[in-house]
Amino acid sequence: MGRTLYTHFGLLMVALLALTGCQSTKRNFTPLEYVHYKTKPQLEMRLAKQDMKIGDPVYIRAFKSEMQMEVWLQDEQTGKYDLFRTYPICRASGKLGPKQKEGDLQAPEGFYEVTEKQLNPNSKFFLSFDLGYPNAYDRSLGRTGKALMVHGNCVSKGCFAMTDNHIGEIYLLVEESLKKNGGSVPVHIFPFEMTEEKMAMRLYSEWYPFWVNMKQGYDSFEVAKIPPDVRVEKKQYAFATDALPPIGKSFALAQK
């Protein structure tokens, strides 16, 4: 009886030590170490099924109304971008329309770029990257604010919050793209999918002229499947591409 009790006690202690060891190991991982160890192998397998790989140039497109964030990767043969995955945005604050000032709790709309220095592996929201708001366009209009992020933890005060699993994948793709290719990752944030039908539904919004300007960049990518070069001229976005579509109804209505 005593030997049996001792044996059971010993097995219990071994199990507890093993469990404690596992918990300690996980607890000692930083978020970035964890996604490299746990997320990266699974991500690589899913990418391979679409003839993609970690390190391919990345383009991100977000839609506030639809609460979706698309991640596109460049095909090295054609130079065009293919959709890898559409992630649900877990939470975003504010309403349709651009961010205008510090503290308005608005998520931004516009054309942004993420460089390696904007990555934050030590974020209190698991992982994050700064969108670069305000950009040159925002500054030309006197808009203020800072630290507008895409991050994890599913809480938002003007940022785009994802689940930790989803930001882990997105962060890895952005990080590896920047390491391999340098430069920046374009992140284009739209109020909604800018079809003619959805534009017509918002004809009387105060932001309609701004959205018409944004639609030029949206349409450029829809046609070329290559993110346009974006610049700012006379407090307007301008797009350098050979694939700009003809001026459509939205532009004509905005001029009236």
C-alpha cells in the first residue's frame, strides 16, 4: 500500500513538474519568438500551397466598413500581386471618414507606408506596427495624431486591432518582406470597397470629394494589381502609374 501511494505521488510530481516546465517555457517566449516558433511553420505551408513564400513583397489593403484587411504578395514572375488572405479586423474605433486630430478616436484613411523601424516586437498589444500617420497628405491639412497602429489584443482607440494569431501572421509577412527587400510595405486604408455602387450610396457625405481622390488609387490597383506610387500635390493624392483607369462617374459627380 505504501509503495503504491509512493508511486502515485511520484507520478503526480513528475506530471506537475512537466506541466510547470511547459508553462514556464511558453511564458518565457517573447511574442516575436513565439510566432517564429509556432506560427511561421504553419504559415509557410499555407503560402506554399499558393506558390508564395515568406519574404515576398507585401501589400496591405484595409476596408473600414467591411472590417477586413487583405494581404497581397508579389508574384516574382509577373510582378503583379496576388491575394494571400483576407483577415477580419477584430476591432476599429470611430466612423467612416479620415482621422483629423489627436484624440478623436478615428482610425485613419489614406495611403501609408511601413518601414522596418515602425515594427514594434515589444508592443503591449502582442505585436504591432506603426502606420506612419500623419503622412505628407495629412500634414498638408494640419492633421495631428500619433501611434496609429495595426496590433493584436483586439482593443482599439483609433487603431486597427486584430486577434493575436492574425497579427502574428501579418507581422511575420511584413517583417520578412522588409528584411529581404528593404524599402517599405504600402498599407492603403479605405473607408469601404470603392466600387461605383458603394460610392453612389455615399454621394452626400462630406467626405465624398476625398473618397473620389482615394478611389483613383483604389482603381489603379484593381486594374494593374500593382500598388501605385503615391505622392501629394496641392493637398491631393496623386498616383504615378500607367494603369490609371478612365475618369468615371464618381469623379464627374464630385466636380458638380
